[in-house]
Amino acid sequence: MIVHTFQQGLLSTNCYVLQHQNTCVVVDVAFVSQELENFILQNNLQLQAVLLTHGHFDHCGGVEHLLQTVGKADVFVHVEDVELCKTAQQNPWGVPCQNCFPTKTYGQGRLCVGSFEFEVLHTPGHTHGSVVLLCQDKMFAGDTLFCGSIGRTDFAESNKTAMKNSLQKIKQIQGDYTVFCGHGPATLLSIEKETNVFLCH
């Protein structure tokens, strides 16, 4: 599996294309992105699904345009973030984007999409429906865990106590993973456990 990273929009949201042979899964689509769409089309990749780490507008605001451009596929989000997706255009900052309409929901557990297999961890805190996706030796952390930091917990849909519990869940994960964050650079879970103040105490 190859991971391709695309930075999108004013908030430099990371969008990830997971490629296996001629198929792909996309994790988070912030805004309309010709670069992303052209990459999928020019490489003749068959889109298997869009997986959302949570429902904030800067992670789902380009999903509908992507599907219209490269072909229909299921869109997954945790059940508790469905409404956030559907009201992305009403984000409090007035950032232009499209509403997103998930077709399937997931909770915690195993998820198979085509030739891709994920372990979904429900990690509420940044939003009620935030998840972390594990695939092989890679972790797609959304806005739960960043390199040296964590996602904000001062939104109406956030919960500081839930975030602390979710970080403890991540801290208990065995083995090492390359962590692909919703914003900023990738990191290693082992490094975050040693140096990230939110994980190492």
C-alpha cells in the first residue's frame, strides 16, 4: 500500500490517498481539489470509499465534488458526526465548502473496503464521532493526535474528558505506527509516546 498526501485549503488539511494496485481509498477531503481529482483520474484508480476521521467541514467539504468527478463510492463517518457532515456549509467561520452526505457509518471495530482492511478506533474528544484508522503499520489520526500536540477541544462538539480517555486508548496501542495527522507533518507513534506531553504523562 502506498500513501499519497495532499494538502488542501486555507487550513492545510491533509488528505490521504491509499493506493493498492489500481484501487484506492481516500481519507478526508477538505475542499474541492483538482490536484487530488486529477491524480486519481490520471492514474486510473478505482475509488473504493471515502473514509472520514470526523465530520468537520475542513475534512469533508470536498467529498461531494470528488464523487461527482471520479465516480461514486461509499462515504463512511462515525454515526455521531453525520450531522456535522451534512451541515458543513454552516461552519461558524463561513468558509466556503460543500455539505457532505455519508452513505455508511462505522463504530469501533474491523472494516474491510475492497482490498483494504482497517481497525477503527472511536476516539471522541475533538468531536463526538472522531475516529482513528489503523491500516497495516499506518495510523490515520485525523484531529485526535498531531505531531507534538492534539486536536482542539474548545468547540461545542468537543469534550476534554473524552479526549483524555481517547488519548489513553491510543497510548495503550501496541507496536509502532507511522501517524498521518489531519494537519501538519507525519510522525511515529513511538516518538509521540516519548515526547508528546499529552501522551507521555
